[in-house]
Amino acid sequence: MKTLIKLEILRVLRNRKFMFFSVIYPPVLFLLLTAGQDAHKKLDGLGITVVAYYMVAMCAFGAMTAVLMGNAERISREREKGWVRQLRLTALPGRGYVTAKIASAATISLPSIILVMLVAASVKQVRLDAWQWAGILLCSWAGSFVFAALGVAIGYVATADVARPIAMIAYFVLAALGGLWAPFTLFPGWLQTIADYLPARPYAALGQAIEFGSAPHLKDIAVLAFYLVLFAGGAAWMYRKDTAKA
Amino acid sequence: MVGFNGVSKSFGDVQAVADLTLELHPGETVALLGPNGAGKSTALDLLLGLRMPDTGTVELFGGSPRQAIARGMVGAMLQSGGLMEDVTVREVVQLACDLHPRAHPVDQVLATADLTEIAGRKVNKLSGGQEQRVRFALATAGANELIVLDEPTTGMDVSARQAFWATMRAQAAEGRTVLFATHYLEEADAIADRVLVLHRGRLLADGTAAEIKARAGARRIVFDLEGLEDREDREDRDDPSGETPEAVLNALPHLAGLEISGRTVRIRSTDADATVHAVYAAGLYPRNLEVAGLGLEQAFLAITAEEEAANR
């Protein structure tokens, strides 16, 4: 299982083009969204600056994009090519496959998060304590595992043709409802409540709580943990039970 | 040991495998023959637990296919088995070894599959035959008791094919069961101890290649006959006796088929000894006489045609 994890990570690192665009896209989007923003303008209803809000949102969004899109499409393609069939003829347990896929996705999400933070600090003068930087990095990274698992699950239910559109829809809806593009505080109350129980809002909320100077909320962690288990468990189950289609 | 017990599987209206019951024994090399769509791949999928039967059970070494695989008892080379991309041959074979509970050393696996020289090459840059060898390495990464091969030599050239079967024979000699599906009947004829003929999901024949050929029920007699070439001239002369060589040949006993081209006579006979005796008894003097069994291919065609006719 260790060999598989190592190989999956190596494959991602070797795929330079995919790596480059996945990593470069979130910081670029961050700069676009915050263009012309006053670096010190606070967000209504939240005690943080607009730029800091978007920094965490883009860390989350970038990580989410890379892992969700990358995993879903690659996995459905691997399934079609029959590699997954071949793997199922080994003693590899389902969780081994899912773990390796999450690990490879995490290899992409980490540099993209770091790059957004570097751009935010250097170009947009976001200033935070050292522990806050570390905390946001850790939360954004760990949270991306949830979406990596969702990517595996989508790669498993969808054929290669439709995996990309399904992953797109999933991440657009989740990102929009998670307040990753527009500040969450602009949502009506009922929508905020729904968003609290979807994965993207709690994900961004982890980093934003740290920006406030407090620890992430337990409820957000619990919601994310629930989705991680749901997606990863579902994907592992489908890996083993994939007897319907070759 | 390894067996199907009343296994059926259909996809919609198509009955891919129908009530299949058979057992494989240790050390046996078994060929699974059948035309396209006969259910070979489905049968192998069922055996490997890649698909679940609608009815019946598949048992491998006292457990389910999945259990047998988890214990490292089964290796398989699939026709549709894709390979991991962006990794080297050595890396993917190393992976198979690490995942196998009873693995062989990776260098040994590479050497057996004749991959040592291209171990550093990327998997997605291989020729078809080289890819097949990688799949073969994946199937033999450990001490499997059963090796399942679906059309294993597709894409291999003749020498690679021979080398491949030499390796497979060595595996069988160590007491392993080798089951392979193939299109190449001469392969089944030359390599398998036992041949299974599958047609429309049903097992039509199960025996040695010789038994299968015998079941098709005919032998082939070929010889040259002087005086046949100029038979047209003779017909012009209108031989009053009527005893042309053709008439004599047509009157031979146990005849199942007769074909004359030039001076070469090809006969299919259900009792070759009696037919040949009659040729001499009629005063003919055949040259270059050959008596041979039907090829497995002809036997196979005869058996499946019989079945088609029975269903009509």
C-alpha cells in the first residue's frame, strides 16, 4: 500500500503540465478577485479584511479544484482503461486505493495553498501571526482531503466522458454555496444554514476562524469529518463492489 | 479446489454464461476456447470475482475469489487490463510485488517476464508485446496457485510467444494451474492438457485436445494420384467402363468429404484405416499418402456447428 501511495504521488509530480496549471490557477484567481480592493477594508459582519477572507477562500477553492477535478477524471479514465480492474486482482484493500488517491491529490493541493498565501502576504500585504499562517495552511490542506475523496467517489460513479462535467457541477455548487467566491455574509439566513452543513463552508470557516485568532469550530470539523468518511468510505466500497461495469 | 458450480450470468437478454459447472486441478494447463462472444471473458471475470454470478457459486481454494486473491493464490492477466501511466516498468512490477502476500523478488519477476532490459522504460511507451509482458509480470509477481490468462499472446511476435509459453509450462510444472483463453487454436493444441470449448455461454466440450478432435469424428487423408491430371481428356474420350478414378474415390467407404485438386486428393473419413484399405483394394496406387487427425480448429468448428444446428 505504501508503494502505491508513493507511486501515485510520483505520478502527479511527473505530470508537470497538470501540476503547473493546478498550482498557478488559485493565486491568479485570488489576485483577480481582490484587484482594486483596499487592503485594509473590513468585511461587514466579520472582523477580518476582505483580502484575508478571499485568501482563505481561494486556498480552499484552489485546493478543492485541483483535487476534485484531478481525481474524478483520472480515476474514471483509469477505470475505463482497465487499470483498476488489474488492481482489483491484487490483495490491495479498497481503503488502500482511496488513500493513495487522496495522497496524490494532496500533493497538488499543498503547493497551491502555499502559493496563494505567499501571494497574499507579498502582493496584498496580509499580515497574520506565525501560528495563524501555519494553522490556515494545515486546515486548508487537511480539508482538501474531503474533496479529494469526493473526487474519487465521482471518478467511481461516472464514466470518463461525464466525470469532468459532474466534478465541475459539484465544485461550482459547493464553492458558490460555501462563500468561496462571494462573501458568505451576503447570503440570506436560510442559505447560510444550509451552507453550514455542506462541506465547502465549514472548510473555509476553519481558516477564517484562525484569522479571527480563535481555534476552528468543532462543529465545522465534525461536518468535514462526516463528509470525509462518507466520500472515502463510499469510494472504497465502490472500488470493491465495482462488478457492474468492467 | 477451483471450480464453477452451476454458474449463470446474463446481461439483459444475453445469456453470457449458462449453468457452467467445472473443476480445475493443480498442475493442469487448461485452454478455454470459444468464438468471440462465447462468454470466455465473462467466465474468467466470474472466476476472478470481478463480476458476481446471477446464480451458482465460484469457489477458489476453499473460499471466494476475493479471499483467494487476498491470500495471494491467484494471478491474472486480463485482456482489458490497463496499466498505470507515468511510471516505469520496474515501478509497476515493484508495486505488484509489494501488494502480493507471497511475492517473488522484483528482479526475478522482471527477469522471468523478460523485462530486465526495459525495466527503466515508461509503461506508456511500450509496444503491444512489451505491454503484454508487463501484464504477465503482474500476474506472476508472487507464488500463485492459479494463473488466469485472457488471450495472453495477443500482440506478441512468434518468438515472444514461444518464450511466453515456455515460461507458462514451467509454472505448470511447479504444480500451478494455468487457465488461458485464446483465439489461437494451435496454441491450445500445443500447450493445453485440457481444452474447454465454450459456445454461447455453454460448455460444449471438455477433454484433451486429442479427445476434442476425436469427438469431431473424422481424420484427414491426403494423397496424390497419377492419372487424375488428364482426366478431362479422358472424359472427352467417354470411357465406356465408367470406372474413372473419381468414381472409385466417390465410392470409398466411410467417406465424409472428398476434394480433388489437380492430382491431389483430400478425403475426410470417419474410419481412415478402412478408407485407405479400400483405396488400395480398388487398385489405385496413391503416392505421398498422409493420414492425420483433424486440426483442433476444424474440430472446434465442427463442434460449434453441430451445436448451432441443434439449436436451429
